[in-house]
Amino acid sequence: MSTSTHYLGKATSRVDGRAKVTGQAKYAAEFNAPGLTYGFVVSSTIAKGKIKTIDTSKALALPGVLQVFTHKNRPPQPWFDRSFQDEDSPPGSPFRPLFDHHVHFSQQPVALVVAETFELARYAATLVEVTYETEDHVTDLGVQRAKAYVPKQYKNDPPPDARGDFEKAFQEADKRIEVEYTHTSEHHNPMEMHASTVVWEEDGTLTIYDKTQGVANSQSYVKQIFGLSKKEARVISPFVGGGFGSGLRPQYQLFMATMAALELKRSVRVTLTRQQMFSFGHRPATIQPIALGADAGGTLKALSHKAIGETSRFEDYAEIVVNWSGMIYPCENAQFGYQLAQVDAYTPLDMRAPGGVTGMFAIECAMDELAYELNLDPLELRLKNYAEKDLNEDLPFSSKELRACYEQGAEKFRWAHRQAAPRSMHDRQHNLVGWGMATGSWDSAQQPASAKAVLSLDGKLTVSSATSDIGTGTYTVMSQIAADRMGLPLENVTFKLGDSSLPHAPLQGGSWTVSSVGSAVQLVCDGLRKKLFKQAQKLENSPFADASFEDVTFAEGQVRLTQDASQALSITEIMRQSGINSLEEEVDAKPDSKQKKYSIYAHSAVFAEVKVDEDLGTIKVTRVVSAIAGGRILNPKTARNQILGAVMWGIGMALEEESVMDHTYGRFMNHNLAEYHIPVNADTPEIEVIFVEEHDDIVNPLGAKGLGEIGIVGVAAAIANAIFHATGKRVRDLPITLDKVL
Ligand code: MOS
């Protein structure tokens, strides 16, 4: 073998790419079973009240309709314990489908029709007649703001403590701004709809193909709710057609399909419609009052960042929104606040960089406003207020190459050519041109994760962990880590995921998969290397007889003396000579305790150019440069993919995405992709992605920070700031649609 087996840091195409583009990759609703039946969910037409009557007789009369489940005939479950928590539950009590006659939100599932075909189930669902007694609902955060409260309990970090004396410093500041930013609710719109195919096996066990970002989480949900053992419910999810957070919590189609399968003793598939995808979690509408004060030179003297987020009546979904300001800016007089206001809607749900995109949008626009007050370049203002340590936690950063992001991003964008005054730049078509920038940050967490590795006599390595690949490139990067560590060709390595029978992994979210599962994969390979080395040493005439493990290198399918590569044995040779058919190792990897002494984040600087047609108010993002400090980049190709997708989503957040609630009905009205606008190819600007050099040996043994979320943070602010620069009009409410600009 002569090809290199070093893969980390090399642009590598997806190992699952062929399966995906040829249709070999199967998603939750594509698994079949003999005698499969189909469930269709009936959704509530009111936002709040009670079901008075529910008549299922017409649906049941159709030949081929097997059952219609409602709150009246649903089986009693052990689960209806309000304290049930899944891995991503906020404090409160979860929504319980078909529990009773109460309706808590519009489109709440009120019945499940199960039939021999999907078309029949869908038709029969239209025949279910429900009458309601409506109660007054409130869905407007602006109205409920008056009743906002501080949550008693947080799933994540609470806002930081106040420091210094904000009021005094604000009054004494040379320049001040006091503003309020808002954005509407947004919904996850992955291409793949939520679906569960529950295969009922003859022995009564269930094999569940679920759309989820964590098979372990789905398994624990059905286990607890239906009183099943791990063996009785296996959850499988090899491919996910986009998650973005929508699959972090088990959704009601999983409950419905599992309940029906157990009751009917048949295999059941329940798929939600695009409309029904708007019936559960979403990014919460949030209001953010911000006040900043600076001295004449531009040093921040006072910072106040508050937020009021929307939540449901039954769970306190709190995000980390205001903390970012106190971490990014080293202001000594600062205060923070976070409150929730309840509306009659479903509980919000983490959506790509939850809280981070929200908070950084507000503070980064506010900093832009302050820069104009000060007559300072917005980039210069950031550099004047650069945090060398995290004042929230009073901790040093494990690494922070944000300055390099600012510098390299600005250079690539040609920021120095910016004319400071708003409305001063034009293109040849007489469009107003605006240049804006913003900072981004996202935490780089490591969670405990396990992995198993099996090396077989033919030199093939199979590594497994019950994580997911929601499109992020997990299959590929884990294969690269394993191949690189073992010195095996990539094609000899198979990585398995998405099966609850594999070693435990956390939900795929929070940008922690590479850090968590990747560390486990590296560790398990290290264990295997040691085992292999021991075997090699025991062989007759072993070239390693006097060597220690530290003296050898694994490369090109061989174990070699690092000092003398001619002293080598191939991995397959070692196994053959030792008479072993396979070598196994399983590990649990945990974050090192030294991480507690550091503040650990990825950073970014985003630069955006917009062109605004002054007559029509249309806005086009024409250029984006995103410079990322994300530690060691394991696969520049999949890494760049992550940032490109995130930039596109940031454009959506800035200009298009908006779940429009009709407060009369308490319902999101644009629950389809014709009216819920997302950026399309025609909206795609020139996007440059820069990964700056960043060395970090604290974050995890790989030195890599997660990239799933950092790419979207800061994008909306950079665009909003560019729009101000182009037009001189400050729009503080997302999305910035043309009516707000005109
Ligand atoms: Mo992400 S919102 O942690 O899937």
C-alpha cells in the first residue's frame, strides 16, 4: 500500500453521498413491513378549548379503516405521568397526545385514523367530525409581555449576574443607545417530514424507524410511555432528511404510530404533512430591549441586554439569549434579564443555534447603531471592545481567534473600501449598496459518548455509536477519524450510527457530535491500537519486541517503528499470525475536567453586502464572507458545507422566514412552503468561507470545535446592518421585508 492514510484535515467527499443521491439511503417513512398500515392525524381547528363531541362513525364505516383513536378510546398508558422528561425537555410537563378533551394549541392532534392504505386513512380523516367549545386564546407575545415572568428553572444556563453599576455608567456615558429588537416565530422546515414506521414483529417487539436526532431519546420515550423494555423497542434512524433541532424531542407521530401498532398488533406508519410540521416546536418570537453606553473613544461603559421569549402554557422553554453580549463584550457595568411569556401555542423547540442567533442578532445590530453614534467604523468598535477573557464566568477562553476572523474576513470582503455614510454607495443599476458586519459565537461543548470498534481479519474496521447524521457529515468525519487513527484506508472503515442497540450517544445537536462522538471514536481506536500492538509484540521475531507503544506509528495498513519504517508488520498479518479473527474494543469517552477552567466557544465574523432597489424596496444579498474560528477543521469540505447552509439560513432569517400567526384563530396561517418563504437558488449570493487557524487542546482530544451552528449566528445581524448602511433606515424587526424598508 502506498497511498496515505492521513485523512484528518483533508477535504473528503461524503462516504454516504452515493447512497443519498441514488436513493439507496432510506428515511423513516421508506421502510416497509408486511401488512403495513397507515395512520393519518386529525388536527384541531381551534387554538384553545374543549372537544365537545367527536364522531368517528363515518370514518370507521369505510372498508379498510381499522381504527380511529381519540382521547375516548385511547389505551391507558403508564406514561401519563406529567413529569416525563426527554433529553431535550424544558421544565414543565410535556404535551400528551390524545390525553383528554382539552385543546391547548391550534392543530393539536385530536385523532388518529389507521387504515390499510395511506390514501384511505387520509380520506377517512376528513370524515371525522369534531365539535368544540372554544375558550379565549392569546397568541400575541406583544400582549402577553405584560405578564412575563422569570422562569423558576432553566434547562440551560440562566442569564449571567449583573456586574458593576449599569445605571450610573449608562447615565455618565458620552454616547448612548436604547433600542428594542424583535423577531417572529420561525419553523424548522426540513425536507423530510416527521415520520415513524413502527414494525410490529410476531414476538410482540417493535422495530421503530423514526425521524429523530437521537435514537436513544426516542427509545427512552417509547420505553417509558408504553412500559416497554429496551429489547422490546429498538429505534433505528440511519438517515435524516434535515433536523435543525426539529428532531431533538420525540414528536407526536412517534407516540401515535407506536400506540396504534401495540393496540392493533400491526405495523403502522404515521407521517405528518407539511402543514402539521407547523403544529409543534418552533423558534420562539422574542423581544429584546438593549441599552448601550460608551465613552467618546468607543469603549463600552454600560451594557443592558434583556429578552422576553414566548413559551407555551405547559413548559418553560428558555433560551440562552442575553448571555452572549456579556461574553463577547468585556463591559464592566452590565445587567441581564430573561423572561418568558405564555401563549396558547405549542412549546418552542431548539432551532439551529437556539438563543445564539436571537441574542447575537440584537447585540450585533445594537453595536452597529452605537458605532454610528460614535462615528466609528463598526469593525473598529468591535476591536476596541475585544474580550480577552469571559467576564460572565470570569474564565479565560480555551482559544479565541476572533481577531483573526475580523482581520481575514475584512480583508477578503475589502471592508477597508467601505464608505462610512449610509446611502453613500451605489451600483451601476442605481441600487443602493450596503456593507454590514457582525460577530458570531456558539459554544463548543463535549458530552459523554460511547463507541465500539471491531477489526476483522480482512483488515476492515467497523466503528459504531448510536449517534445521528442529520446531514452534517457524521458518517464521513467519524470514518476519517477512525481511518486516520488506525492507519487504514478510508474504504476499509465503516461507521454505523442511528440504531439504539449501538453504544450510547447523546442527541445530535448543540454542535457537539464531532467533539463528543469523535472523541469516543478516537479513544476506541487507541484502545484497539494498543491491543494490536500487544499481539504484534508477542509474535515470533517481532520487530517490536523491545519497543513500547509510544515508539510505533499506524499508517498505510501497517504498524511501524516510527524511527525505522522498514520495521513494520501489516495489521492483517499481525492478526493472521496471532490467530485472531477479530479484535474488539468499546469505550465511554467523557469531557476532561480541565474544561471547567475555561470558557469554550467557536467564533465568527460575518460580512455582508446587500443591494436595495429604492423604488421597490427589494433587497438582495450579493456577497457574504464568513470567517470562522472553529478549532481544527477535520474535513474542510463538509465543514464548508455546514457554513454555506447556515449562511443561507441566516439570509432566510434576515429577509424571509416568518411564521405568521393569525391571532383571531390562534393559528400559523402560512403553514406551507409556498407561503413560508425560505431562500432559494436565486437568492444565493457569492459566499466565501474562511477557516482561520485556531489551536485548542482544551476543547477535546481532537482540537475541533463543532460547526453545525456557528455558521448561522451573526448572519442576520450583518445583513440588517448592511441594509441600514444601504438605506439609512434601521429596521429592528425580523424578517426585514420590503414593506419595512420602504
Ligand atoms: Mo440543534 S437546534 O442543537 O439540532
